[in-house]
Amino acid sequence: MTSIDKIIRQMETQTNGVRFEDAVKVCRKYFGPPRASSGSHIVFKMPWQGDPRINVQNRGGLVKPYQVRQILLALERLKTL
């Protein structure tokens, strides 16, 4: 099991306490390089129409729980493409 898989498993079991660096690592792996990065925000473009982005925000080294849920939903949707 790779470290990315371990991070995703952690994200699935607990949305609180996910490190910002880990969330960015997962997003880079599955969604490619960020389309925008400014300050504490990094935005990743999604490969589908509609809401075509994931915004990851660094809050004291952690990601907000709703952003973790967005990443997990995007990963699920990516499996169906």
C-alpha cells in the first residue's frame, strides 16, 4: 500500500485532522498540478463540467473537514469516468 493509499484511508475514516500537505499530495496525484495557488489556498481543476475545482486551504497545517469530503467525492466521481 502506498502512502497515497494510506492518506486516502485516513481521510475516509476521519475528516478532521488531515494534514494540508497530505491533502495536496493526494490532489496532485489524481488531479494534476494546481491551476492556481495563492497564500493559503491551492485550487485544483477537475476533468468534468459543472463545479470544476477543488479548493484546499491551509489552516494551521490542516485542511478543513468539508474540503476533505469534497476531495473524497471528487475521487469517487473520478472512478466513474
